[in-house]
Amino acid sequence: MPAVLYGEGKPAKTVQLKLHDFEQALRGHTGEHMLMDLAIDGDRGYKVLLKEVQHHPVSGKIVHADFYEVSMTKKLRIGIPVKLIGEPA
């Protein structure tokens, strides 16, 4: 599965992921926005934020992912979607 890794002030890097391993990493998470560790062959590991996952319009299978490399020493402001369900008591 193709994916792209980018970060602040860094050029985008295209990577290829094993689809099964990526699906297993997403298993058990209700949303697709999450902080992950991404290890690339012959390179150091990256702390990344999964920004977007693209699905095939008919089959629903994952076809692409975007990762944003985050610094663990700088503040990061992100928006997280909240979906309210039901009526308040």
C-alpha cells in the first residue's frame, strides 16, 4: 500500500506499507487519527500522526495513507472530530 511521510520543513517521502500490518495497527481504534511509531527499512523510527486514510470508493479497502512526522519537543495543535450520539440526561 502506498503512503507518504511528511513533516515541518522536510520534503515528502513516499513509502510502501504492508496492508495487512497497517490494518492490524488500526484494529481496535474507533478513529483513524492516531499517533504511531513508523519504522522504515534502513532508517530510524519516526513518531507520526496518521493524518488521512483513503479508501477505495466501491470495496472500502484502504488504498493510501498520509503520515505527519511530529516533534516530541514542540507543541502541536490539531483538531479532533467529536461525534455526539444520543440525548443528554
